[in-house]
Amino acid sequence: MATVNHFYLNDEEICTDAPAGTLVLDFVRRHAKLTGTKEGCREGDCGACVVLVGELAGERVVYKPVTSCLMPLGEAHGKHLVTVEGLNGAALSPVQQAIVDEGASQCGFCIPGIVVSLTGYVMQRDVSIDTEGVKTALGGHLCRCTGYRSLKASAGHLQETVGAAVGVEALVERGMLPAYFQAMAECLQKIPPRRSPNGQAAPAFVIAGGTDLYVQRGEDIPEASVHVLNLHPEMKGIVRQDGAIRVGALTTFEEFAQHPEILEIIPEIQDYMFLIASWQIRNRATLGGNLINASPIGDMTILLLALDAGLVLKDGEQARATPITEFYQGYKQLAKTPSEILTEIVIPVPDASTKINWEKVSKRKCLDIASVNSALRVRCEDGVIQEAALAMGGVAPVPLLMTRTNAFLTGKPVSAETVEGAMPVVQDEIAPISDVRGSADYKRLLAQQLLMAHFAKLFPEEVSVEAFY
Ligand SMILES: Cc1cc2nc3c(=O)[nH]c(=O)nc-3n(C[C@H](O)[C@H](O)[C@H](O)COP(=O)(O)OP(=O)(O)OC[C@H]3O[C@@H](n4cnc5c(N)ncnc54)[C@H](O)[C@@H]3O)c2cc1C
Ligand code: FES
Ligand code: FES
């Protein structure tokens, strides 16, 4: 018998036995008949389907915009889903009014998703509600007729209306949210937690954020048995312990990039996010999903490879640890049994003299998959490289730790000559293929350029880009 899924959809309490793998998008449009949420690509690319997901964090509810075309309904349990219909009080909300005032809507198909994302953006703490700031919110949306200039201009109006408002009370007062939001924390606290059955039933699909799985197998999942990992909050969170940062496999890209422990070792991490997916996808995509999907160009995978992460895998109560360097055995072949779940990623804390950099080149600057990506962790003393961990994606069937290049770099001075000397070693170590993301020759060129970029960024005094031309 299907388990009952209990959550709030706008101001309605919902208890449903609809299959856990059903897409939130389909439930909202077909079952709840809330057709303000639009269906565009069903692949996370257009943003037409964006809804807010509110989750209890202590006494308050934290809201994030996500693409409902990639989220399993089973994960809604205990949460508050908000569609565009749930944002309206008696009048247009200030976000909608700003869009009207700027003439930012023509056919209007993209607008409900954009309204939801912009509202989600002003609900965040510590963000600047200006034209630059709202680019984050608009990043996951495609508008085919109006264009983005007038949408960005709408942000100016929001600054006037919302000002420095934070918290649900203040936003309700300014007409940004309907009053029912104020009672939502109390409503969610009354829903008892539910866990996804693990192991015994050998589910057909294990779903984390669903951002790879639904794109690859979207037709098959809704009717299949699924293990919804996000019903297991113990697989989330980041703590520092015994010289390592332990990251729950369900930690999303955004949670990772905003965490103080991660910011301390990788201060530039938030800048990298601009080149990875969109805010709406990063609110869903997990580190664990990126590693298990085993794409040779997974952005987090390449970073974690350079960081020399350890992986903790569990099968029922049996746990084992494995280094990431032994995890990828061939194209999409993992050193893992089908029933093992990745629960934790363990990152050794680098010492103060270690520098880290990450680079990505893709056909389109934003919201695109890499042609080649790369990360470098390097420790130097007195201008000499003591340890180098260069990882590259898109140049081999697996995410590649460049062991020969790393050995070459170790013990050499930090200089343009050293980087030049490493280039033939890089070329010897990689074996890119031509595909839609670029020819093999182009990827070989990129591999060299990214090596230069790492050193030019990390050591601008010793290695300038001009030295190579
Ligand atoms: C529009 C869009 C843009 C994207 N842009 C990028 C990008 O710029 N860079 C990038 O790297 N990726 C990108 N992706 C791909 C995707 O978002 C990432 O790979 C993401 O990390 C996948 O994580 P997930 O939690 O959604 O995984 P899921 O889709 O839930 O799962 C992926 C696979 O891993 C398995 N799995 C997940 N978690 C576990 C676990 N803990 N234990 C065992 N098995 C598990 C699942 O069974 C499945 O086989 C994009 C995707 C979309 C839709
Ligand atoms: S329908 Fe396009 S992102 Fe969901
Ligand atoms: S207004 Fe038509 S797609 Fe944006």
C-alpha cells in the first residue's frame, strides 16, 4: 500500500497516496489543477515550472525556488509547496506589479515561474535586491518574447517596495506574501516525519535531487518503486571533525557554497556557482548525485577529486570508506555495489599554505555543461611546489586526477617555465574525444589553457598570462 504523503500546497493541507516518484509539476497541474505553474522543457532548463519549497529550519520555514519538473512528490512530505497561485492576496503582489509597470510580460508563459523565483529571492536573508542581485533569480529562466532588460528593471521597483525587509512578517506587511504564510511553521511542525523505505524493497530508483535522474529516466520513474533519499535529513549537513570537513551526500550545491567551513578553504566558491547550472537547480542538485552520476565533467566531482575527498558508502548497517581516487573505474563504472548508498564526503582540511582554484569552459557561459573543467589544489613553500593535485574533466572517460602532471609539478618552482614544462605532460596524460561539447583538439587546447589559468590566478606575481604569448 502506498504511504501517505502529508504536506501543504499553498494554504491547503494535502494528504495523498499518489506515487512518490510522481513529479511535483504533474501533481500541481493535473491533480491540484493549479495551472499557473507551466510546463516547458521538463528538463530543468526553462524555469517555467518553478515553485517554492519551504522547509522547517528550527522555528522558521526557509523557502527556496526549485524546478518542479525534477522533484519527486514523495519528498514534499512535511514541506510547504508554493505555486504562483499561493503568492497572491487580494491584489497583485509587488513582484507582479513591478513586472506590469515595466511592461516585462508579453505572452506571459515564463512569468509565473519568474514571479515565484523573484519572490523566493527577496525571501532570502543577506541578499541585495538590486539589478545585479536578481540576476541570480533570473538565471534559471528563459523568456522567448520580452527579453530580460525590462525584467531586470523590475528589480528596481522591488528595492523600493521591499527595502531591507527580512522575514515572513515583514514581507506579509509589505504585501509581498499572503497572511497564511505566518502560520506555516506551526502547521509543518505538526506533521510527523516519514522515512523512505531503504534496502528491503530494492527500489528501482534511488533519488536525491533528481536533476540527473529525471532528465535521464523521467518517463520510467513515476510508476516505479523509489527510494527518496531526501526523507533522510541525517545525510545532510557539514561539520568539521578531526582535521576533515564531513559533508552529507545530500548537501546541495548551494548549501555547500554558502557554508562557512567551505568558504574558509575555498573563498572563491560562490563565484564558481555562477558557472554551474542555475540557482533553481543548485537548490536541488546534491554533491552525492554529482559523484554517483559519474559524468566525466561533473563540476563538483572535479573539485572533490582535487580536494582528495574520501567517500563513505553504506549498505544497510554496513559502512565502508573509499578514496575518491579509486572510485571511477571506467566510463560510468563505479567501485560500488548497486545497493550501496553514498552517505558522506570527507574532505581533508588543507593547511594554510594550500591554494585552490576551479575553472570551467562551456559553449554557453551560464547554465551549460563543461567542455572541459579543472580544479587545482597546490601547496607551496618558499616558491617551490610541495604538493599538486590537478584534476580535469572532459578529457577522458572518467573524471581524471592528473597523476603524472602532478608528479611533474611537485618539487618545481612556481614559474611560467614550470607551467610550460607541464604542458606536454598534460597532453600525454589526456585522451579527449570529439563530441557536441567540442573537438578533441579544442579540448586539448582548453586543458592547456586551464592549467595556465590556475597558475595565473593563484600566483599572479610569479606567473602572468602574458608570459605564455
Ligand atoms: C538544467 C541543468 C543544469 C545542470 N548543470 C550542471 C552543471 O553546470 N554542472 C554539473 O556538474 N551538473 C549539472 N547538472 C547535472 C546535475 O544537476 C548534477 O549532476 C547533480 O549533482 C545531480 O545530483 P542530484 O542530487 O540531482 O542527483 P539525482 O538525479 O537524484 O541522482 C543521480 C544519480 O545518482 C544516484 N544517487 C544520487 N545520490 C545518491 C547517493 N547518495 N547514493 C547512491 N546513489 C545516489 C541516483 O540513483 C542517480 O543514479 C545540471 C542538470 C540540469 C537539469
Ligand atoms: S519545465 Fe522547464 S524547467 Fe521545468
Ligand atoms: S513573456 Fe513570453 S516567454 Fe516570456
